[in-house]
Amino acid sequence: MASSSSSSSTQVKKITLKAADGKHFEVEEPVAMEMETVKSFFVGNEDAMKDMVVPLLNVSSEHMPAILDFYRNHSEFRKRTPPPPAEEVKAFNEAFLENKSDEQLMEMIMAANFLNTKELLNFLTEAAANRIKNKSVEYVRAFFGIENDFTPEEEARIRAENEWAFDGLDED
Amino acid sequence: MEGLSHTGKMKKIDRLSYLPEHIIYHILSLMDTKDAVRTCVLSKNWRYSWTNIHSLYFCCGSFPSWIAFQGFVTHVLHHCKDLNLVKLEFYCFDGGLDQSLDSNAIIGTLTSAVFEYAISHRFEEIETDVVDNFPPTLFECQALKRLKFDQPTKILKELTSFATLTTLQLNWVEIDLGNDTLSVNLRISDLHHNGLIMINAPRLKFFNLNRTYDLFLWMIKCSSLEEGEFVFYDNTADSETIVVELSEAMLALPMVPGCHLNGLRSMLKEIVEKDPIVSTDFEITWLVGVAPNF
């Protein structure tokens, strides 16, 4: 355990990220490098490190603390030996989503997509899919805030084209 | 409710239409395919979105009849875009619909159609409770990485030539592997098997045996084995099986390469004879580094 030699906690490099609304976040380098978008910012430009502020145009500062928290915890889970029990990871993930509205979830998906981090994106899209599974068409429309631009006749025709998907369904 | 009007937050937005298409398709791919297809009536933008899904989840339990299930599956296979398939889940025995001679015929037809589609679209993962009527080409499929079978009544015999498979998971499936060579992570659970399982798998890295009945497990030439996990049912059969001696015991065995499980058997027996009451979370971790030939 003591062999993690150079982890002198005094010398963790920090990188400054700037959210869409201008707010700055100081982030430990390994955490920042979880984001492909940040990583590619420095490619071929390594000496620019540290001093540069990385602008994250599509990420609002509202979600930054939660997102960074996700990276910190999940990279710790990955490194730990033996690996953490599944319940621990599950508990963290559930707590992460608790109190997040559908709209916040969508915004975070967009942020994760922009930051290009597969793990977070997979986790959030899975959560979105879970929220709408087994739900009626009306519910899913409301969930996404979609305006129905079909006429009733058109909608009836499309339902008929895909009749097997609507068969035996109780619309609520 | 209008009192909540936090500036323009109440305005209607098609939130997902802000998302790149590939994310929309990905979300639809994670859902039961029936739910995904039903998004065709959400709006004009959504009408054909579902045809871009990369995974298929067919489960007869959510249909009112076999005819409806068959109609749906056929419709989907016919309309999906010609994309590589990541994952297929195909469940025909999940208790939703009654089984009959007619249903068996439908299941047979669907199995061929679904698997042929999956193979030609280079699928990587499959979970199914169908264990026969596979097209023979399944076993030559070079993209398949993960295979999970769930079916209480079938015996699985063929497990050969999966060159790319990394995980094989068997729930409630009897297996008769003979000397088939596996190069996968093998997870077996709820195995109804009385007798011998012989696993000859020089490339097997991880073996998990979960809740099985009487079993004499013989792992030969598993020289790549790095980890084995064993969880057994309580049972009272003869002493030939490791199961008896380790009733309800859970082992975590980080094994050294070349370690033979049949060689471990006598050691395990000794432990249990000394202390017949084996605790439920009996853990043996001291086997690390044990020489293979004892």
C-alpha cells in the first residue's frame, strides 16, 4: 500500500475549467483528464498545461460539481483493489440521480456528450431510458416536452403502420 | 402551479431534439424494443428514429398473443436500418404467454429469423432463454463477445469455436460440455446437473459457479485461470462432490496458474471434516500461491 510513491499530496496539478456561464472550477489533473474534451485540449500543447483555462462552452456551472463528483468517485472505484462491492457503486449512482429532474438529467446528458466521457454518458442515458420504460405515449411526450405535430388522422395511420407495438397496451 | 414561473422555464421544449441524434438512438436502443417503436407517434421528428436502434429487446411477455409477438418481431427486423447489432435479448419462455404446439412452431421460426438477422449484423452480445434451433452459423460468429442463456429445461451441448467470446453466463441451463474448449469467462448459475462437468479450457480466466446442485467439477488444464468463485446450495449427496463438503459455503479462490481444482478438493474436504459446520460466508483466501500438485 505504501508503494504509491510519488503521491505527495502537496503536488497535485490543478487545471482550471470555465463553465458556460463563466464560473471557474479548479480540478485535479487526473480528474480533468477523464474528460476527452479537456484531454484533447492539451494534446500537442502539453506545456500549456496548468496555466490555461479550458472553456467548456456547453456545460453550465449548475451541473459541474455533480459531474466532477461523478468522475472523482468512479475513477476511485476503478482504481481500488479489490474492486468496490456492486452495492457501493449502485448506492453512489442512485444518490447521484436522486432529486434530479428530467430536465436536469437531459442537460447533464448534453454536458456529458460535450465533455465526451463515455462512462458518464452511458450512465445518464441508461437512467433516461429507465425513466420512460413501460410508459404510455402521452407520458413519454410529456417527459421530453415534445409537441405532437401530427393530425389525429396522421397519428392514427402511423399507429396502424406499427400496430404490433401498440397492441395490448393500456394507454394511461 | 403558474406561480412557479421562474422566468421562461415553463415553456415547452423538445428537450431531446437538442440532443445529437446518436444519443437519441442510443437511448432508444436501451429500451424494450416495443417501447422504442412506440416513439414513432411522438412527433414527426421521431417517426423513424427507432429504426436506428443498435440493440434489440424482444420479450414475448409484453404481447397479448403469439401472433402479435411474431408480427412485431417481423416488423422490426424488416424496418430496422442495416446497422451492426450490439446486443440482442430474446425471451420466449418468460411466462407471459402459454406454450403450445403452435407456439413452439412460432418460437422455432422466430429463433431462426432473429438469429440469422443478428449473425448477419455482427451482434456482440446475446441474452436468451432459447437454447435450441440456433442456426449452425451462430457458432462461427466472430463478433460475439458475451453469451447468456436462461432456460431451465434445456441441455446445452455445443459450445465450441467461439473464438471471440469473453463471457459466457448460464442460468438454469444444464450443460454437457464434454471436452469443449472454452476461452471465456465462464459464469454458471442455478445449474441442474447431477454428475460430472469437465471443463478443459486453457484460456479460461474467470470461473463463477453460482448455486448449483450435486456436481463433480473437474477443471483440467485451466492454466490461465486467475479467479474462481463458488457458491453452493446446501446439500447432502455423496462425498465425491465438492458441493457436499462445502454446503452453502462461498469461496473466493484467487488461484495460481496451473492450480487444479480437483486437487484442491481433498484439501477442502479435510477442512470440512474438522469443522462440519461451515459458515455461510466461509472464505478461503489462503490458497494464493499454493503449489499445483498436492
